[in-house]
Amino acid sequence: MRWWTLLLIAAGLAGGYNWWSQRAPGGAAPATATAGIDGFVAVEMPTGTPRDTVLVLAPPNCPSEQAQRAEALIRELTDIGIPVKRGSSFSFNIENPSQEQRAAVDRTVEVFQQGAPAVFINGMGMSNPTTSQVVAVYRSTRGG
């Protein structure tokens, strides 16, 4: 009878841990958000990204298909006059982030982890967008 008690306690602890690890911290919304403009989601922009500039993140000097798509996207955007900044990593400089900022950072990381090229524009992000998607978001979010 004693092993049944231990089994029930272990199952209860495992269930509690599973529930705790899957819930959003502080009751915040989960990091995954529904798509916004043309498949892009709201994100926290990486530090140092100028407003009205497309940030394209992909591996540098890489012959992979993902890196080649990034290079093609950069060329196409440059050819039509959209400012582009290329990078291979990002960082954030946020002190005492709010729950909304933490959720936006989580979405930024999600976009980056989905694969290259990860594209960020004026608070919006998407992995491997088409040129037309980038242009649409750039034009709809561009400041005056």
C-alpha cells in the first residue's frame, strides 16, 4: 500500500511541474502570437536597429539555401530602394522589462529560431518572408 502512496505523490508532482512549466510567467500571454500584417508578428526590435530599416538576420558567408535566400532578399530590397541592415545575431538592452516587452522578446527569439532569413521591420518580425511581404509591411509601418 505504501508504494501506491508514493506513486500518487510522484504523479501529482509530475503533473504539477508540467502545468507550471507550460504556463506563461506572471499570467502574461504566451510568446506565440497570431500573425499580424502579411504573416508578420509583433516583436521587440533588436537594439541598434534603425527605424524604417529592414533587419535581415542570416548566417554570414554561408553557402546554405537559407543564406542564399537572405542574400537574394537583401538584393531585391536594395534594388527597390528599401534600406536594409544585415546581421547574424541580435541583442536587447532593456532594463526592468514589462510583461509585454518580455512577451515581445520571446516572439523575437521565436522568429529567429524558425530559420533564416529572420526579418524585422518597425516592430514586426517573420522568418523567411517573401520580398512582397517585406515590402507590404515596410510600407504599412513606415513612419511619416
